[in-house]
Amino acid sequence: MSKKNNSKSVLIKLLRYTKPYTFYLVFTIISAVISAVATLYAPVLIGNAVDLIVGVDNVDFDKMLPIIIQLAIVVLIGAGFQWFMGYCTNILTQRTVRDLRTDAFNKLQRVPLKYIDSTPHGDIIGRVVADIDTVSDGLLQGFQQIFTGIVTILGTLCFMLSINLGISLVVILITPVSLIVASTIARLCSKKFKEQAALRGEITALAEEYIGNQKVVKAFSKEKYSEDKFDVLNKKLYKVGTRAQFYSALTNPSTRFVNGLVYAGVGIFGALSAISGGISVGQLSCFLTYANQYTKPFNEISGVVTELQSAFASARRIFALTESEDEVSDAGNKVLTDVKGDVKIDHVDFSYTPERELIKDLCLDVKSGQQIAIVGPTGCGKTTIINLLMRFYDTNSGSISVDGNDIRSVTRDSLRLSYGMVLQETWIFEGTVRENIAYGKQDATDEEIIAAAKAAHCDSFIRRMKNGYDTVISNNDGISQGQKQLLCIARVMLAMPPMLILDEATSSIDTKTEMKIQNAFAAMTKGKTSFIVAHRLSTIKNADTILVMDKGKIIEIGNHEQLLAKNGFYAELYNSQFKKS
């Protein structure tokens, strides 16, 4: 295991998250010490009481009463600080995992889109939700049991050594057996819990994938195929989980066996010492109690070690996310203002993976107010150009500039706010219709929101909703895909940025409404630089320039009439859509 991912390194990283709550950590340790001392002092008092009742007619009631009062006070102190320790531990743990979850979610806002695109979304969700819950459970048990366990072990040894050195040595000599057993089991558990955490992420990703696309599964009658695929992964998880739990279950019986050895050793040597007059019966009673108290923390720590191994396995996955590479920082702090919309693509090369070349030596000079349509077969690089314009991905070579400014020299926020973007994939978040439309312009007035909705031809269906613009909707709500897309179009129409990107923006809208939307787009794009990706060539006939792409290159360029006159690739595409049967 690499140094970066070993348990010690993970523990140090987790402890860094507890640093702001050192106050609670200190009081947890203090409470553990006081509680353990109080618990360990109780057997001494009980042993003294036993010595007062040994023998016929040898009960000293006058001396018993103060011991009973002291015992009651000690028990109350121990219980009180035990509760306070649990209180501090809970606050420490919950605030720590809150910060960890916040960092994990915030990291997702900073990673490049390449990370999101290449990692199963279910796996990312599993890290932010399930893995952090596992860390929480491990920390909660770990802090409580380890603190009290270590203090109890050390305190018990001190008390035993103060009573009788010989019997204490018996306990100390048997202790390594318990340590060897615990470390062996921990090593076995660590490997299996790590595998279990990884498989849990895979099965979460698979479930998210199939649940989100259940209509497609049913449309192709692939229910059995889906069940079989899930079953294979589920059986792997079952197998690894069973082994992890098997090794974990060895902890209790193994440590109990060692406990039995310690108790038997103390009983035999203690009884021989009591017979020879080396210790009193009360002290023997005290020793036997200590033998149980001494071995109990080993049981608890051994048990919590398995929880910690599971927590560490989950923590590694979380830190793999939080320590992943951030999106490349803005080269400068220059902010785009008063954007005219002159866009230049200069000898750009780009590929998502090194082994597969996509865009090669792409050049384009777009003047302010021009409407540029991009057409071509699937996979030719149309949407990739949009990704590069928005700087979702950076070019491998060459440059893209806006109004003469290289987009790598300006802030991403100012660049992206200069574009209004409507994608084929709609996104509606849980909130009111008004909030969804005003997503790109939070200070918009009701009049502006309604005007944008009317322009996008969605005002009528909004008003038919139960609460109109105050109706709470979500991406999984009962509204249709076409209605969602109209809301997304209204969102851009409200923001009215200086440049527009329309990537199959009307793909889910009926033909009649599409004609109305095209008229709205014509008004909205007037005087604005616009990039339109379309498969339906009828929607881009009025574009100033049409780029015909194939295999990452522009193979034809011109307006609709010019390209038809060439009778080339574009003409073939156009005629294939409108050819009479």
C-alpha cells in the first residue's frame, strides 16, 4: 500500500478535520481519564469492604458505611463523566464529518468536467453519502472506545502494580497474546473492508444507472439482463462482505479466549498468594475484578478496529475525491466586460483521450452578431466545440479568443456568463417554476420572468399548474421533457447574455411549438453572436454561416444556398432529410 493511502496517513488526514474542535477532543480525553479512574477505584473500595466482612462475627458496620458512601460518589462521578465524554464525542464526530462532506461536495464544484464525465455518478454519490456515513460510525465508536480503552488498560496496570507486583506480572506477560490476536485480525479485515467499499461504490453506480434509465430497459425488455448484471456484482459484494464479517466476527471469541487465560492466571496465582498470606481476600477480589476490566478494553478496541478498518477504507475513497486535481486555475484575473461577441478559433487541436484524435487544426473567425450553425454526423465534434468555447475543456494546442482576449487569460465565470446556453439535456432543480426560470438572474422581477416565459411559449402551461409560477417542480416531476426544455429556454431568454449557444435546443419540442420558438430565437439572437448545433437542418437555413463537420474537421463552410449549390456533404445531409419517398 502506498504511503499516501496507508492507515496512518488516512488517520492523520482525519485528525486534521478535528483540529477546529480541539476543545471537544481535550474534554473527551479528560472525561475518559476521570471516568476510567473512577471506575478503577471502585474495586479498591469493594475489596476494602470485603476485608471488613471476612471471618465469623467480623462485620465492621461502622467502617462499612463510609466505604458505601464513597462507592456511591465514585460510581456517580464515573457515570457523569462517561455521559459527558459521549456528548463531546458526538459533537466532535458529527462536526468533523459535516466538514468532510462539505469539502467533498465543494470539491465536485472545482474538479474538471473530465472527472465527472469519466467517473460513474453513482460512485461519486456513494463517496459523498454512504462512505462518509461509514467514516462517521467508525469515528464515533473509535473515539469513545479507544480513549477509554487505553486509559482503562494503563490505569488498571497502575492499580494492580500498587497492590501486588507478582500477580501483575502474570497479567502483563499474557497481554502480548491479545495484541498479536488483535493485530492479525485487523490485518485480515483491512483488506476485505477495502474491497467491500470499492464494490459498494460499483453497485451504487450500477443501481443509479439502471434506475435512471428504467424506461429504456423496459422498452428493450432487458429486465432479465439487468437483473443478471446486478446479481453478478451483488454476489461479489456478498462474497467479500461475508469474508469481511467472518474475520470481524473472529475478534470477540478470540479476545474472550485470551481474557479467560488472564482471568485464570490471576485466579490461580492470586489464590496461592492469598493462602500464603501475600494478599488479603479483599485484594484478591479486587484483582479478579481488575482482570475483567483489564481485558474488556482489548475486546472493545479489537471490535472497534474492524469498524475503523471499514472507516479507513471509506475515508481513502473520500480523500481520493477531495485530493483529486482541481480544474486548471484561471491564468489571470481579467474579467470580460461589454462583450461584443467576436470569437476566433485559431489552429485548435483537441482530443478527450491521447489515443483518439478528435479535432485537428480547427480555424474559425466569427464576427459579432453572426449566427453560426454547426452540423455533421454524430461524433464529428459538434458538441466538443461547444465544450471548448465554454472552457469546460481546454484545448491541447491552439487558442480560442473572445473580443481578442484568449479565453485562458480571463476568468471562467466572466466567460461563461457571457454565453447563454440551452442544451439537449434539460436540468430542472427542485424549487418553484419562478426560481427555475430566474436561475441565471436571481434579481429578476416577476414581470421579467413572465415576459421570458411568454417568449419561450411556456406561460400558458405554467398558469395551468396548481400554483402557477409558485408551483414546486423537480427534474423527476410530472412535467414533460418538452415542457422542461421550454423552461430552460425561458431561463436563457431572461438572462439575455451577449452570446448564445443552442445545442439541439428544440429537440424535445413539437413542430408547431418549435416554429414559434424559432421566431423567439430569431428575435433573441438578433445582434448576438450565436452558435447553433442542430440535426434538423430546417432549423438553421437562415444561419449566416454553416459549418459542416466530419471527423473533427470543417469540411464545408458557407450559407444554406451556397452549400446546396456545392452539392457536397451538406447537400447530401439536407436531401436525406427531405427526400420524398
